[in-house]
Amino acid sequence: MGIEVSVHEAKTHLSRLLDRVLEGEEVVIMRSGKRIVRLSAVEGAPGRRKLGTAKGAIGISPDFDAPLPESVLAGFER
């Protein structure tokens, strides 16, 4: 079951409601106590990103901020 909100609440909190819909929750907008609209995600709509999905796929060398060799630096200077 989802949540029911008034038109005023929907206008005030639209971004939050859209986040809830993208997470799979149903949101119904009501006017004068009657259900008038049901928000639903479009098929294939991107959901919320999950942190940590690339863990271990990216590495940074311990000396990544070491000075560049003179031969490389010469290529940047004119």
C-alpha cells in the first residue's frame, strides 16, 4: 500500500514523492477527499543509485600525486 496526499502536499513535496515512487511505493493524490491521480514510475525509469556498486573496480596508485617526470612535463610547456 502506498500513501495518499492532498494536491497541496503533492505540490509542496513533489521531489520527495517522486523519490518514493522510484523506490516502488504507490502515491495517490487526492482532491476534496477523492482519489484523482496515481503516480507511478515509467517502465525502465532509473531507480535510486546504490552506493558501492563499483567497489574494487577502481584503484588509485599510492603515488598518484607524485611529481611528473621531466620528460612528461616538457610536453606541457612551450
